[in-house]
Amino acid sequence: MDQVYNIVFAGLGGQGVIKASDILAEAAFLSGFDVKKAEVHGMSQRGGSVTSDVRLGQIVMSPMVPPQGADILVVLEPSQTETASPRLKPEGLVLNCSVIDAKSLPNAKTLNVAMLGLLSNYLPILDAEWHQAIRNSLPENLHDMNFRAFSIGKNTHL
């Protein structure tokens, strides 16, 4: 597999943008991919824009997704779609949080993991690796609710 997958996460501070990209990077690593990651926090402590790039493939040379190089844009806050969309390839895919039924989530703070479930439909990473990455990245008392959120996202269709 020579393809490099370029994923950009976009949202606001406090939404778990960085945590979601950490979980993706861990799941990809557990699947045997070379993984590179970079993030921009900006004014994230005050609810400002946050982006995180994750690149995975057989060999990845740089952590930054090039301009108009994102295969997938994962948007955790709809207001960030317009800001982040110039990062997307013309044929790229936008996964917007508006497709997730927030009322079905076990907790509002699990939206980021639900979006990972949705993203998992487009990447060659097995659910077992995603679940292990969630276990490795979150405290044990949060595992079950995040597994449920992941499943909700996984079963969401665009």
C-alpha cells in the first residue's frame, strides 16, 4: 500500500480535536502504518479554532498535510467548515458532525469519538485497533461510553 491518507480535524477548543487525532494516530500505528501528526492550537483555551493533521501510510515523510492535500476533513464544529475546507483536495470528503444525532450520544463530550466511528468507515483500520486506541488514550471509566459513541458514528451514513 503506497497510498498516504491525509486527514485534517477541525473544531474549537474543548471539543476533543487533539484527543480525536491522538486516537486516530494510535489506531493507525497499531495497524502497522507509519504515522505523523501535527496540530495548531491557536486560541483553543478560549474556544478558538483548533486543527490537527494526521498522515498515515507505508512511509510518511512530513506531519503536515499540504495545502489542498486532505483526503478527509473531519469537522467537529460546523462553523469551522468554511475555514478548514481550503485544506481539502477537490475530490476530498467532508465528515461534518451535523450528521451525528447528538441526542443519541451517551455524553455530549463523546462527539469526537463518534466522529472517529464515522471516519473508520473510510480508512483501512480494523475496529479492534480503534477500540485498543480508545483504551490506550482514555481512562478506564470512560471506555464504555466512548465505545458506544464510536458505534453510533460507525453506523451513521452520509
